[in-house]
Amino acid sequence: MTLLALMCTVAFFLWVGLTMTLRISNKEKQKRDADTFESITTKARVIATFQKIALLSTIILLSALIFKLYHDNTAYMEPHILEWVNLVVRWTHVVFGIAWIGASFYFIFLENSLNRTEGLRDQIAGNLWAIHGGGFYYIEKYKSAPEKIPKHLHWFKYEAYFTWLTGFLLLFIVYYFNARSFLIDKEVFDIEPSTGVAIGIGSLIVSWIFYDLLCKSPLVNKKFIFLITMFLFTSAAAYFLSQVFSARAAYMHVGALLGTIMAANVFFVIIPSQKALVKAANEGTALDPSLGLKAGLRSLHNNYFTLPVIFVMISNHYPSTYGSEWNWAILAGLTAVSVGVKHFWNIYEQGNLYNKWLLPAAVIGLIALAMITAPANPATRLKDARVVNFQEVQSIINERCTNCHSASPQDKVWTSAPNGVMFDTPEQIIAMKDRILNRAVITRTMPQANQTGMKQEERDAIEIWIYQGATIQ
């Protein structure tokens, strides 16, 4: 794939996002009553005009940039553009992700904390008093729907849609556009980039189909069996992906498939059910109660998926997890722990005090995982080991690591040393010996996807040198 293809893809997703934003704005404007709309007509027209100008300007600028890249073949611009595209998309993804997860946490809390017994009107299923930001709030939940649906009804859906769109685009930018560098590790499985991309996208589709069929089966009413089945499926997906992709890419795809399930729940089940509820209320017809139950169940499932997805989002910073020989099992363990914590959280909000054991059990699980991923005793490596001098280690690092970790990187993606880590001088190597031990030897997560082909005997030499004192002499 070329940078031109990437920019065209980014332009398409940006066009979709901006178009959706304009559509949202127009829908909200149409919902206003006639008097209110007339009072702000001028302001509304000005805002709409600026929105159209912004959309048109964005398309023009992107088109100009794409033309320049195609016409001038400016290879020197590629790393700079990639960095900024990555930054903007990642930033946007995090912002919408926070909004979506925050809404999920809030509404599950609301459902768990409602007063359902005292002083309720006939139409009300529960209410809640709250204070936040210096003000008091009173919230009511209707049993079905109010007699008249208000015009200013907020829909919680675009947070999910934009999170998924930016997340998939980020997956494309980081792992699919640079498939040979970040997606594929030849020591794990040597496949063509196109095959890797097809497997990655296919895993998202297959996961949603499996989950959706599971939700439509009788198992959905057997909560424990449903939980175990979904856990085993996720663990199997983690194992399969870890045998195909680089460790980091495997973790990211597990997070992506869970995120895809969450977004698909919103798009295919939750929102259609809500639309049916609004339609039935407006037309005065009876609503199928199963729609609300299904939507509520999918929303609850999404709530449990959030903590595993958040862990995956930050997992790149912790190579002891994805770099472990049993990385898929570590991910499964962390998923079980996070689901346990979320379940404790949910039932605690309901006032259930009989499952307090879940929290200490989760802590025990985390400690156990930390112990499992601990490195082996270096004494076993030093026994009968040959003496490794610094010159040998420096030669290995120069050949395998300074392609990126240098004041003047030669890598086409990294234009500056990642995290400011450089190995140009003996002093810099000595200063980073602990990180080198962790990343290149224990977790074997560096070089990234082993692009430079570091051999096991080279990793062994570095390990022995560090354990023998890591001296320059």
C-alpha cells in the first residue's frame, strides 16, 4: 500500500465523519418547534454555511495534498504525514471512546441505582436524585414511554459510531498500512500483507456473527453458560491471532473485535429497538417488550466489554503482557479479572453485598498474573556461560536496533528515536540496559515485529552481558 492509498482512505473516512456531523446538526435543527426555529433562523443559517465551507475546504485541502503526493512523489513527506494522521485519528478515537464509555458507565449506574419503590408515579419505573457540578438533578425512568414523546430527545449512538470509525481507521493506519512493520512477524507466521489484512478484517466479521448468533440462541438466558462460552471464544480468538500476527497486533485485534461487537450492538440492536419504541409511542400502538429487553441486554454486555477493551488500548506500554510466551493466556486472564471487577462494580451499585469476594479475587488474579510473567532467575543463564564483551553487544545493537533508536534513524516510519531512546554511544546503551533486557531479551518485543531479524543467539549474548555486569570493558 502506498501513502496515496492511505490518504485516500483517510479522506473517505473524514468525509463520512463530517457528513454524519452535518446530518446530525440538520436533524437537530428540524426537531425544533416553529417558534424557536424562527427566532434563530439567521444564526442557524450562518452556522450551516460555515459547516459547508469547512467540509468543502477540508475536501479541497485533502485533494490538493493527495495530488501533490501523486505528482511530486515526495517520499520525504511520508513519515511526517503519517505521524500527523496517526496523531489526529488517535486523538479523535480517544475522545469519542471516552464519551461512549462514559455514557455506558453512567447509564448502567443509573439503572443499578434507581429508586424503584418509594413515591413513584404510575408511569415511572424508578427515579434518582443526584448532585454534580454544584447543581441538583432529578432523573426519572418511564416504564414504557411518556404519553407524548418530547421533540428534544437525545440519542446516544454517535459516540459509538465515531469511536468505531476512528478505531478502524487507526487500525488501518498503524497495522494495515505498515503491515510488514507492525502486523506481520515472520518469526510468528510468514504471510503476505494482503493475507494478514484479510485475516484481521475477517476476525472482526466472524466475531460479530458468532456473538450475534449466541445472543439469539437459548444460551442467552443462561447467564453463566453464556459468559463461559463468550470467554472461551474470546480466548480462542486471542490464541489464533497470536499465532498469526505480531504480539502487539494480536492484542489490538482482540480489542478491535470486542469494539466491533459493541458498535454493532448499538447499530443493529439497540438503536433499532429505541426507534421502534419511539414509533410505537407516537402512533399509540403496543410495543413488543422483547425489543427493550434485548436492547438492555446488549447494552449490559457492552458495559462488561469496556474494561478489556480499555486494557488492550494501553497494552502496548506493557510488553510483559503481550511479549509473554503465553500472551494469549495472559490476555484471557486479564479479561477475566476486568470482567470480575466490572461485575463487582455493577452489583455493588445495586446494593448487593453478597459478592464482595469478587474484588479480592480480582486482586489475587492480578498478582498471580504478575508472578506468571516474571522473568526466570538469571543464575540459570550465567551457569557455564561464556564471557560476552561489550564490543560484541554493541555490534549486535548497531545492526539490529539503531535503525530506529538513533539520533538519525534510517527507518521509513520512525523519523526520530521512539520515546527518545538512542543507542549511538556506549553510555546510552549502558543507561538503557534494563529496558534492553526487558524488551529485547525477556519479552522479545523488540525489534518491532523483529524487522531487522535479531537471532536468538544474539538475544542470549545481550542477556549474558547484562547479567555479567554490563560493563564497557
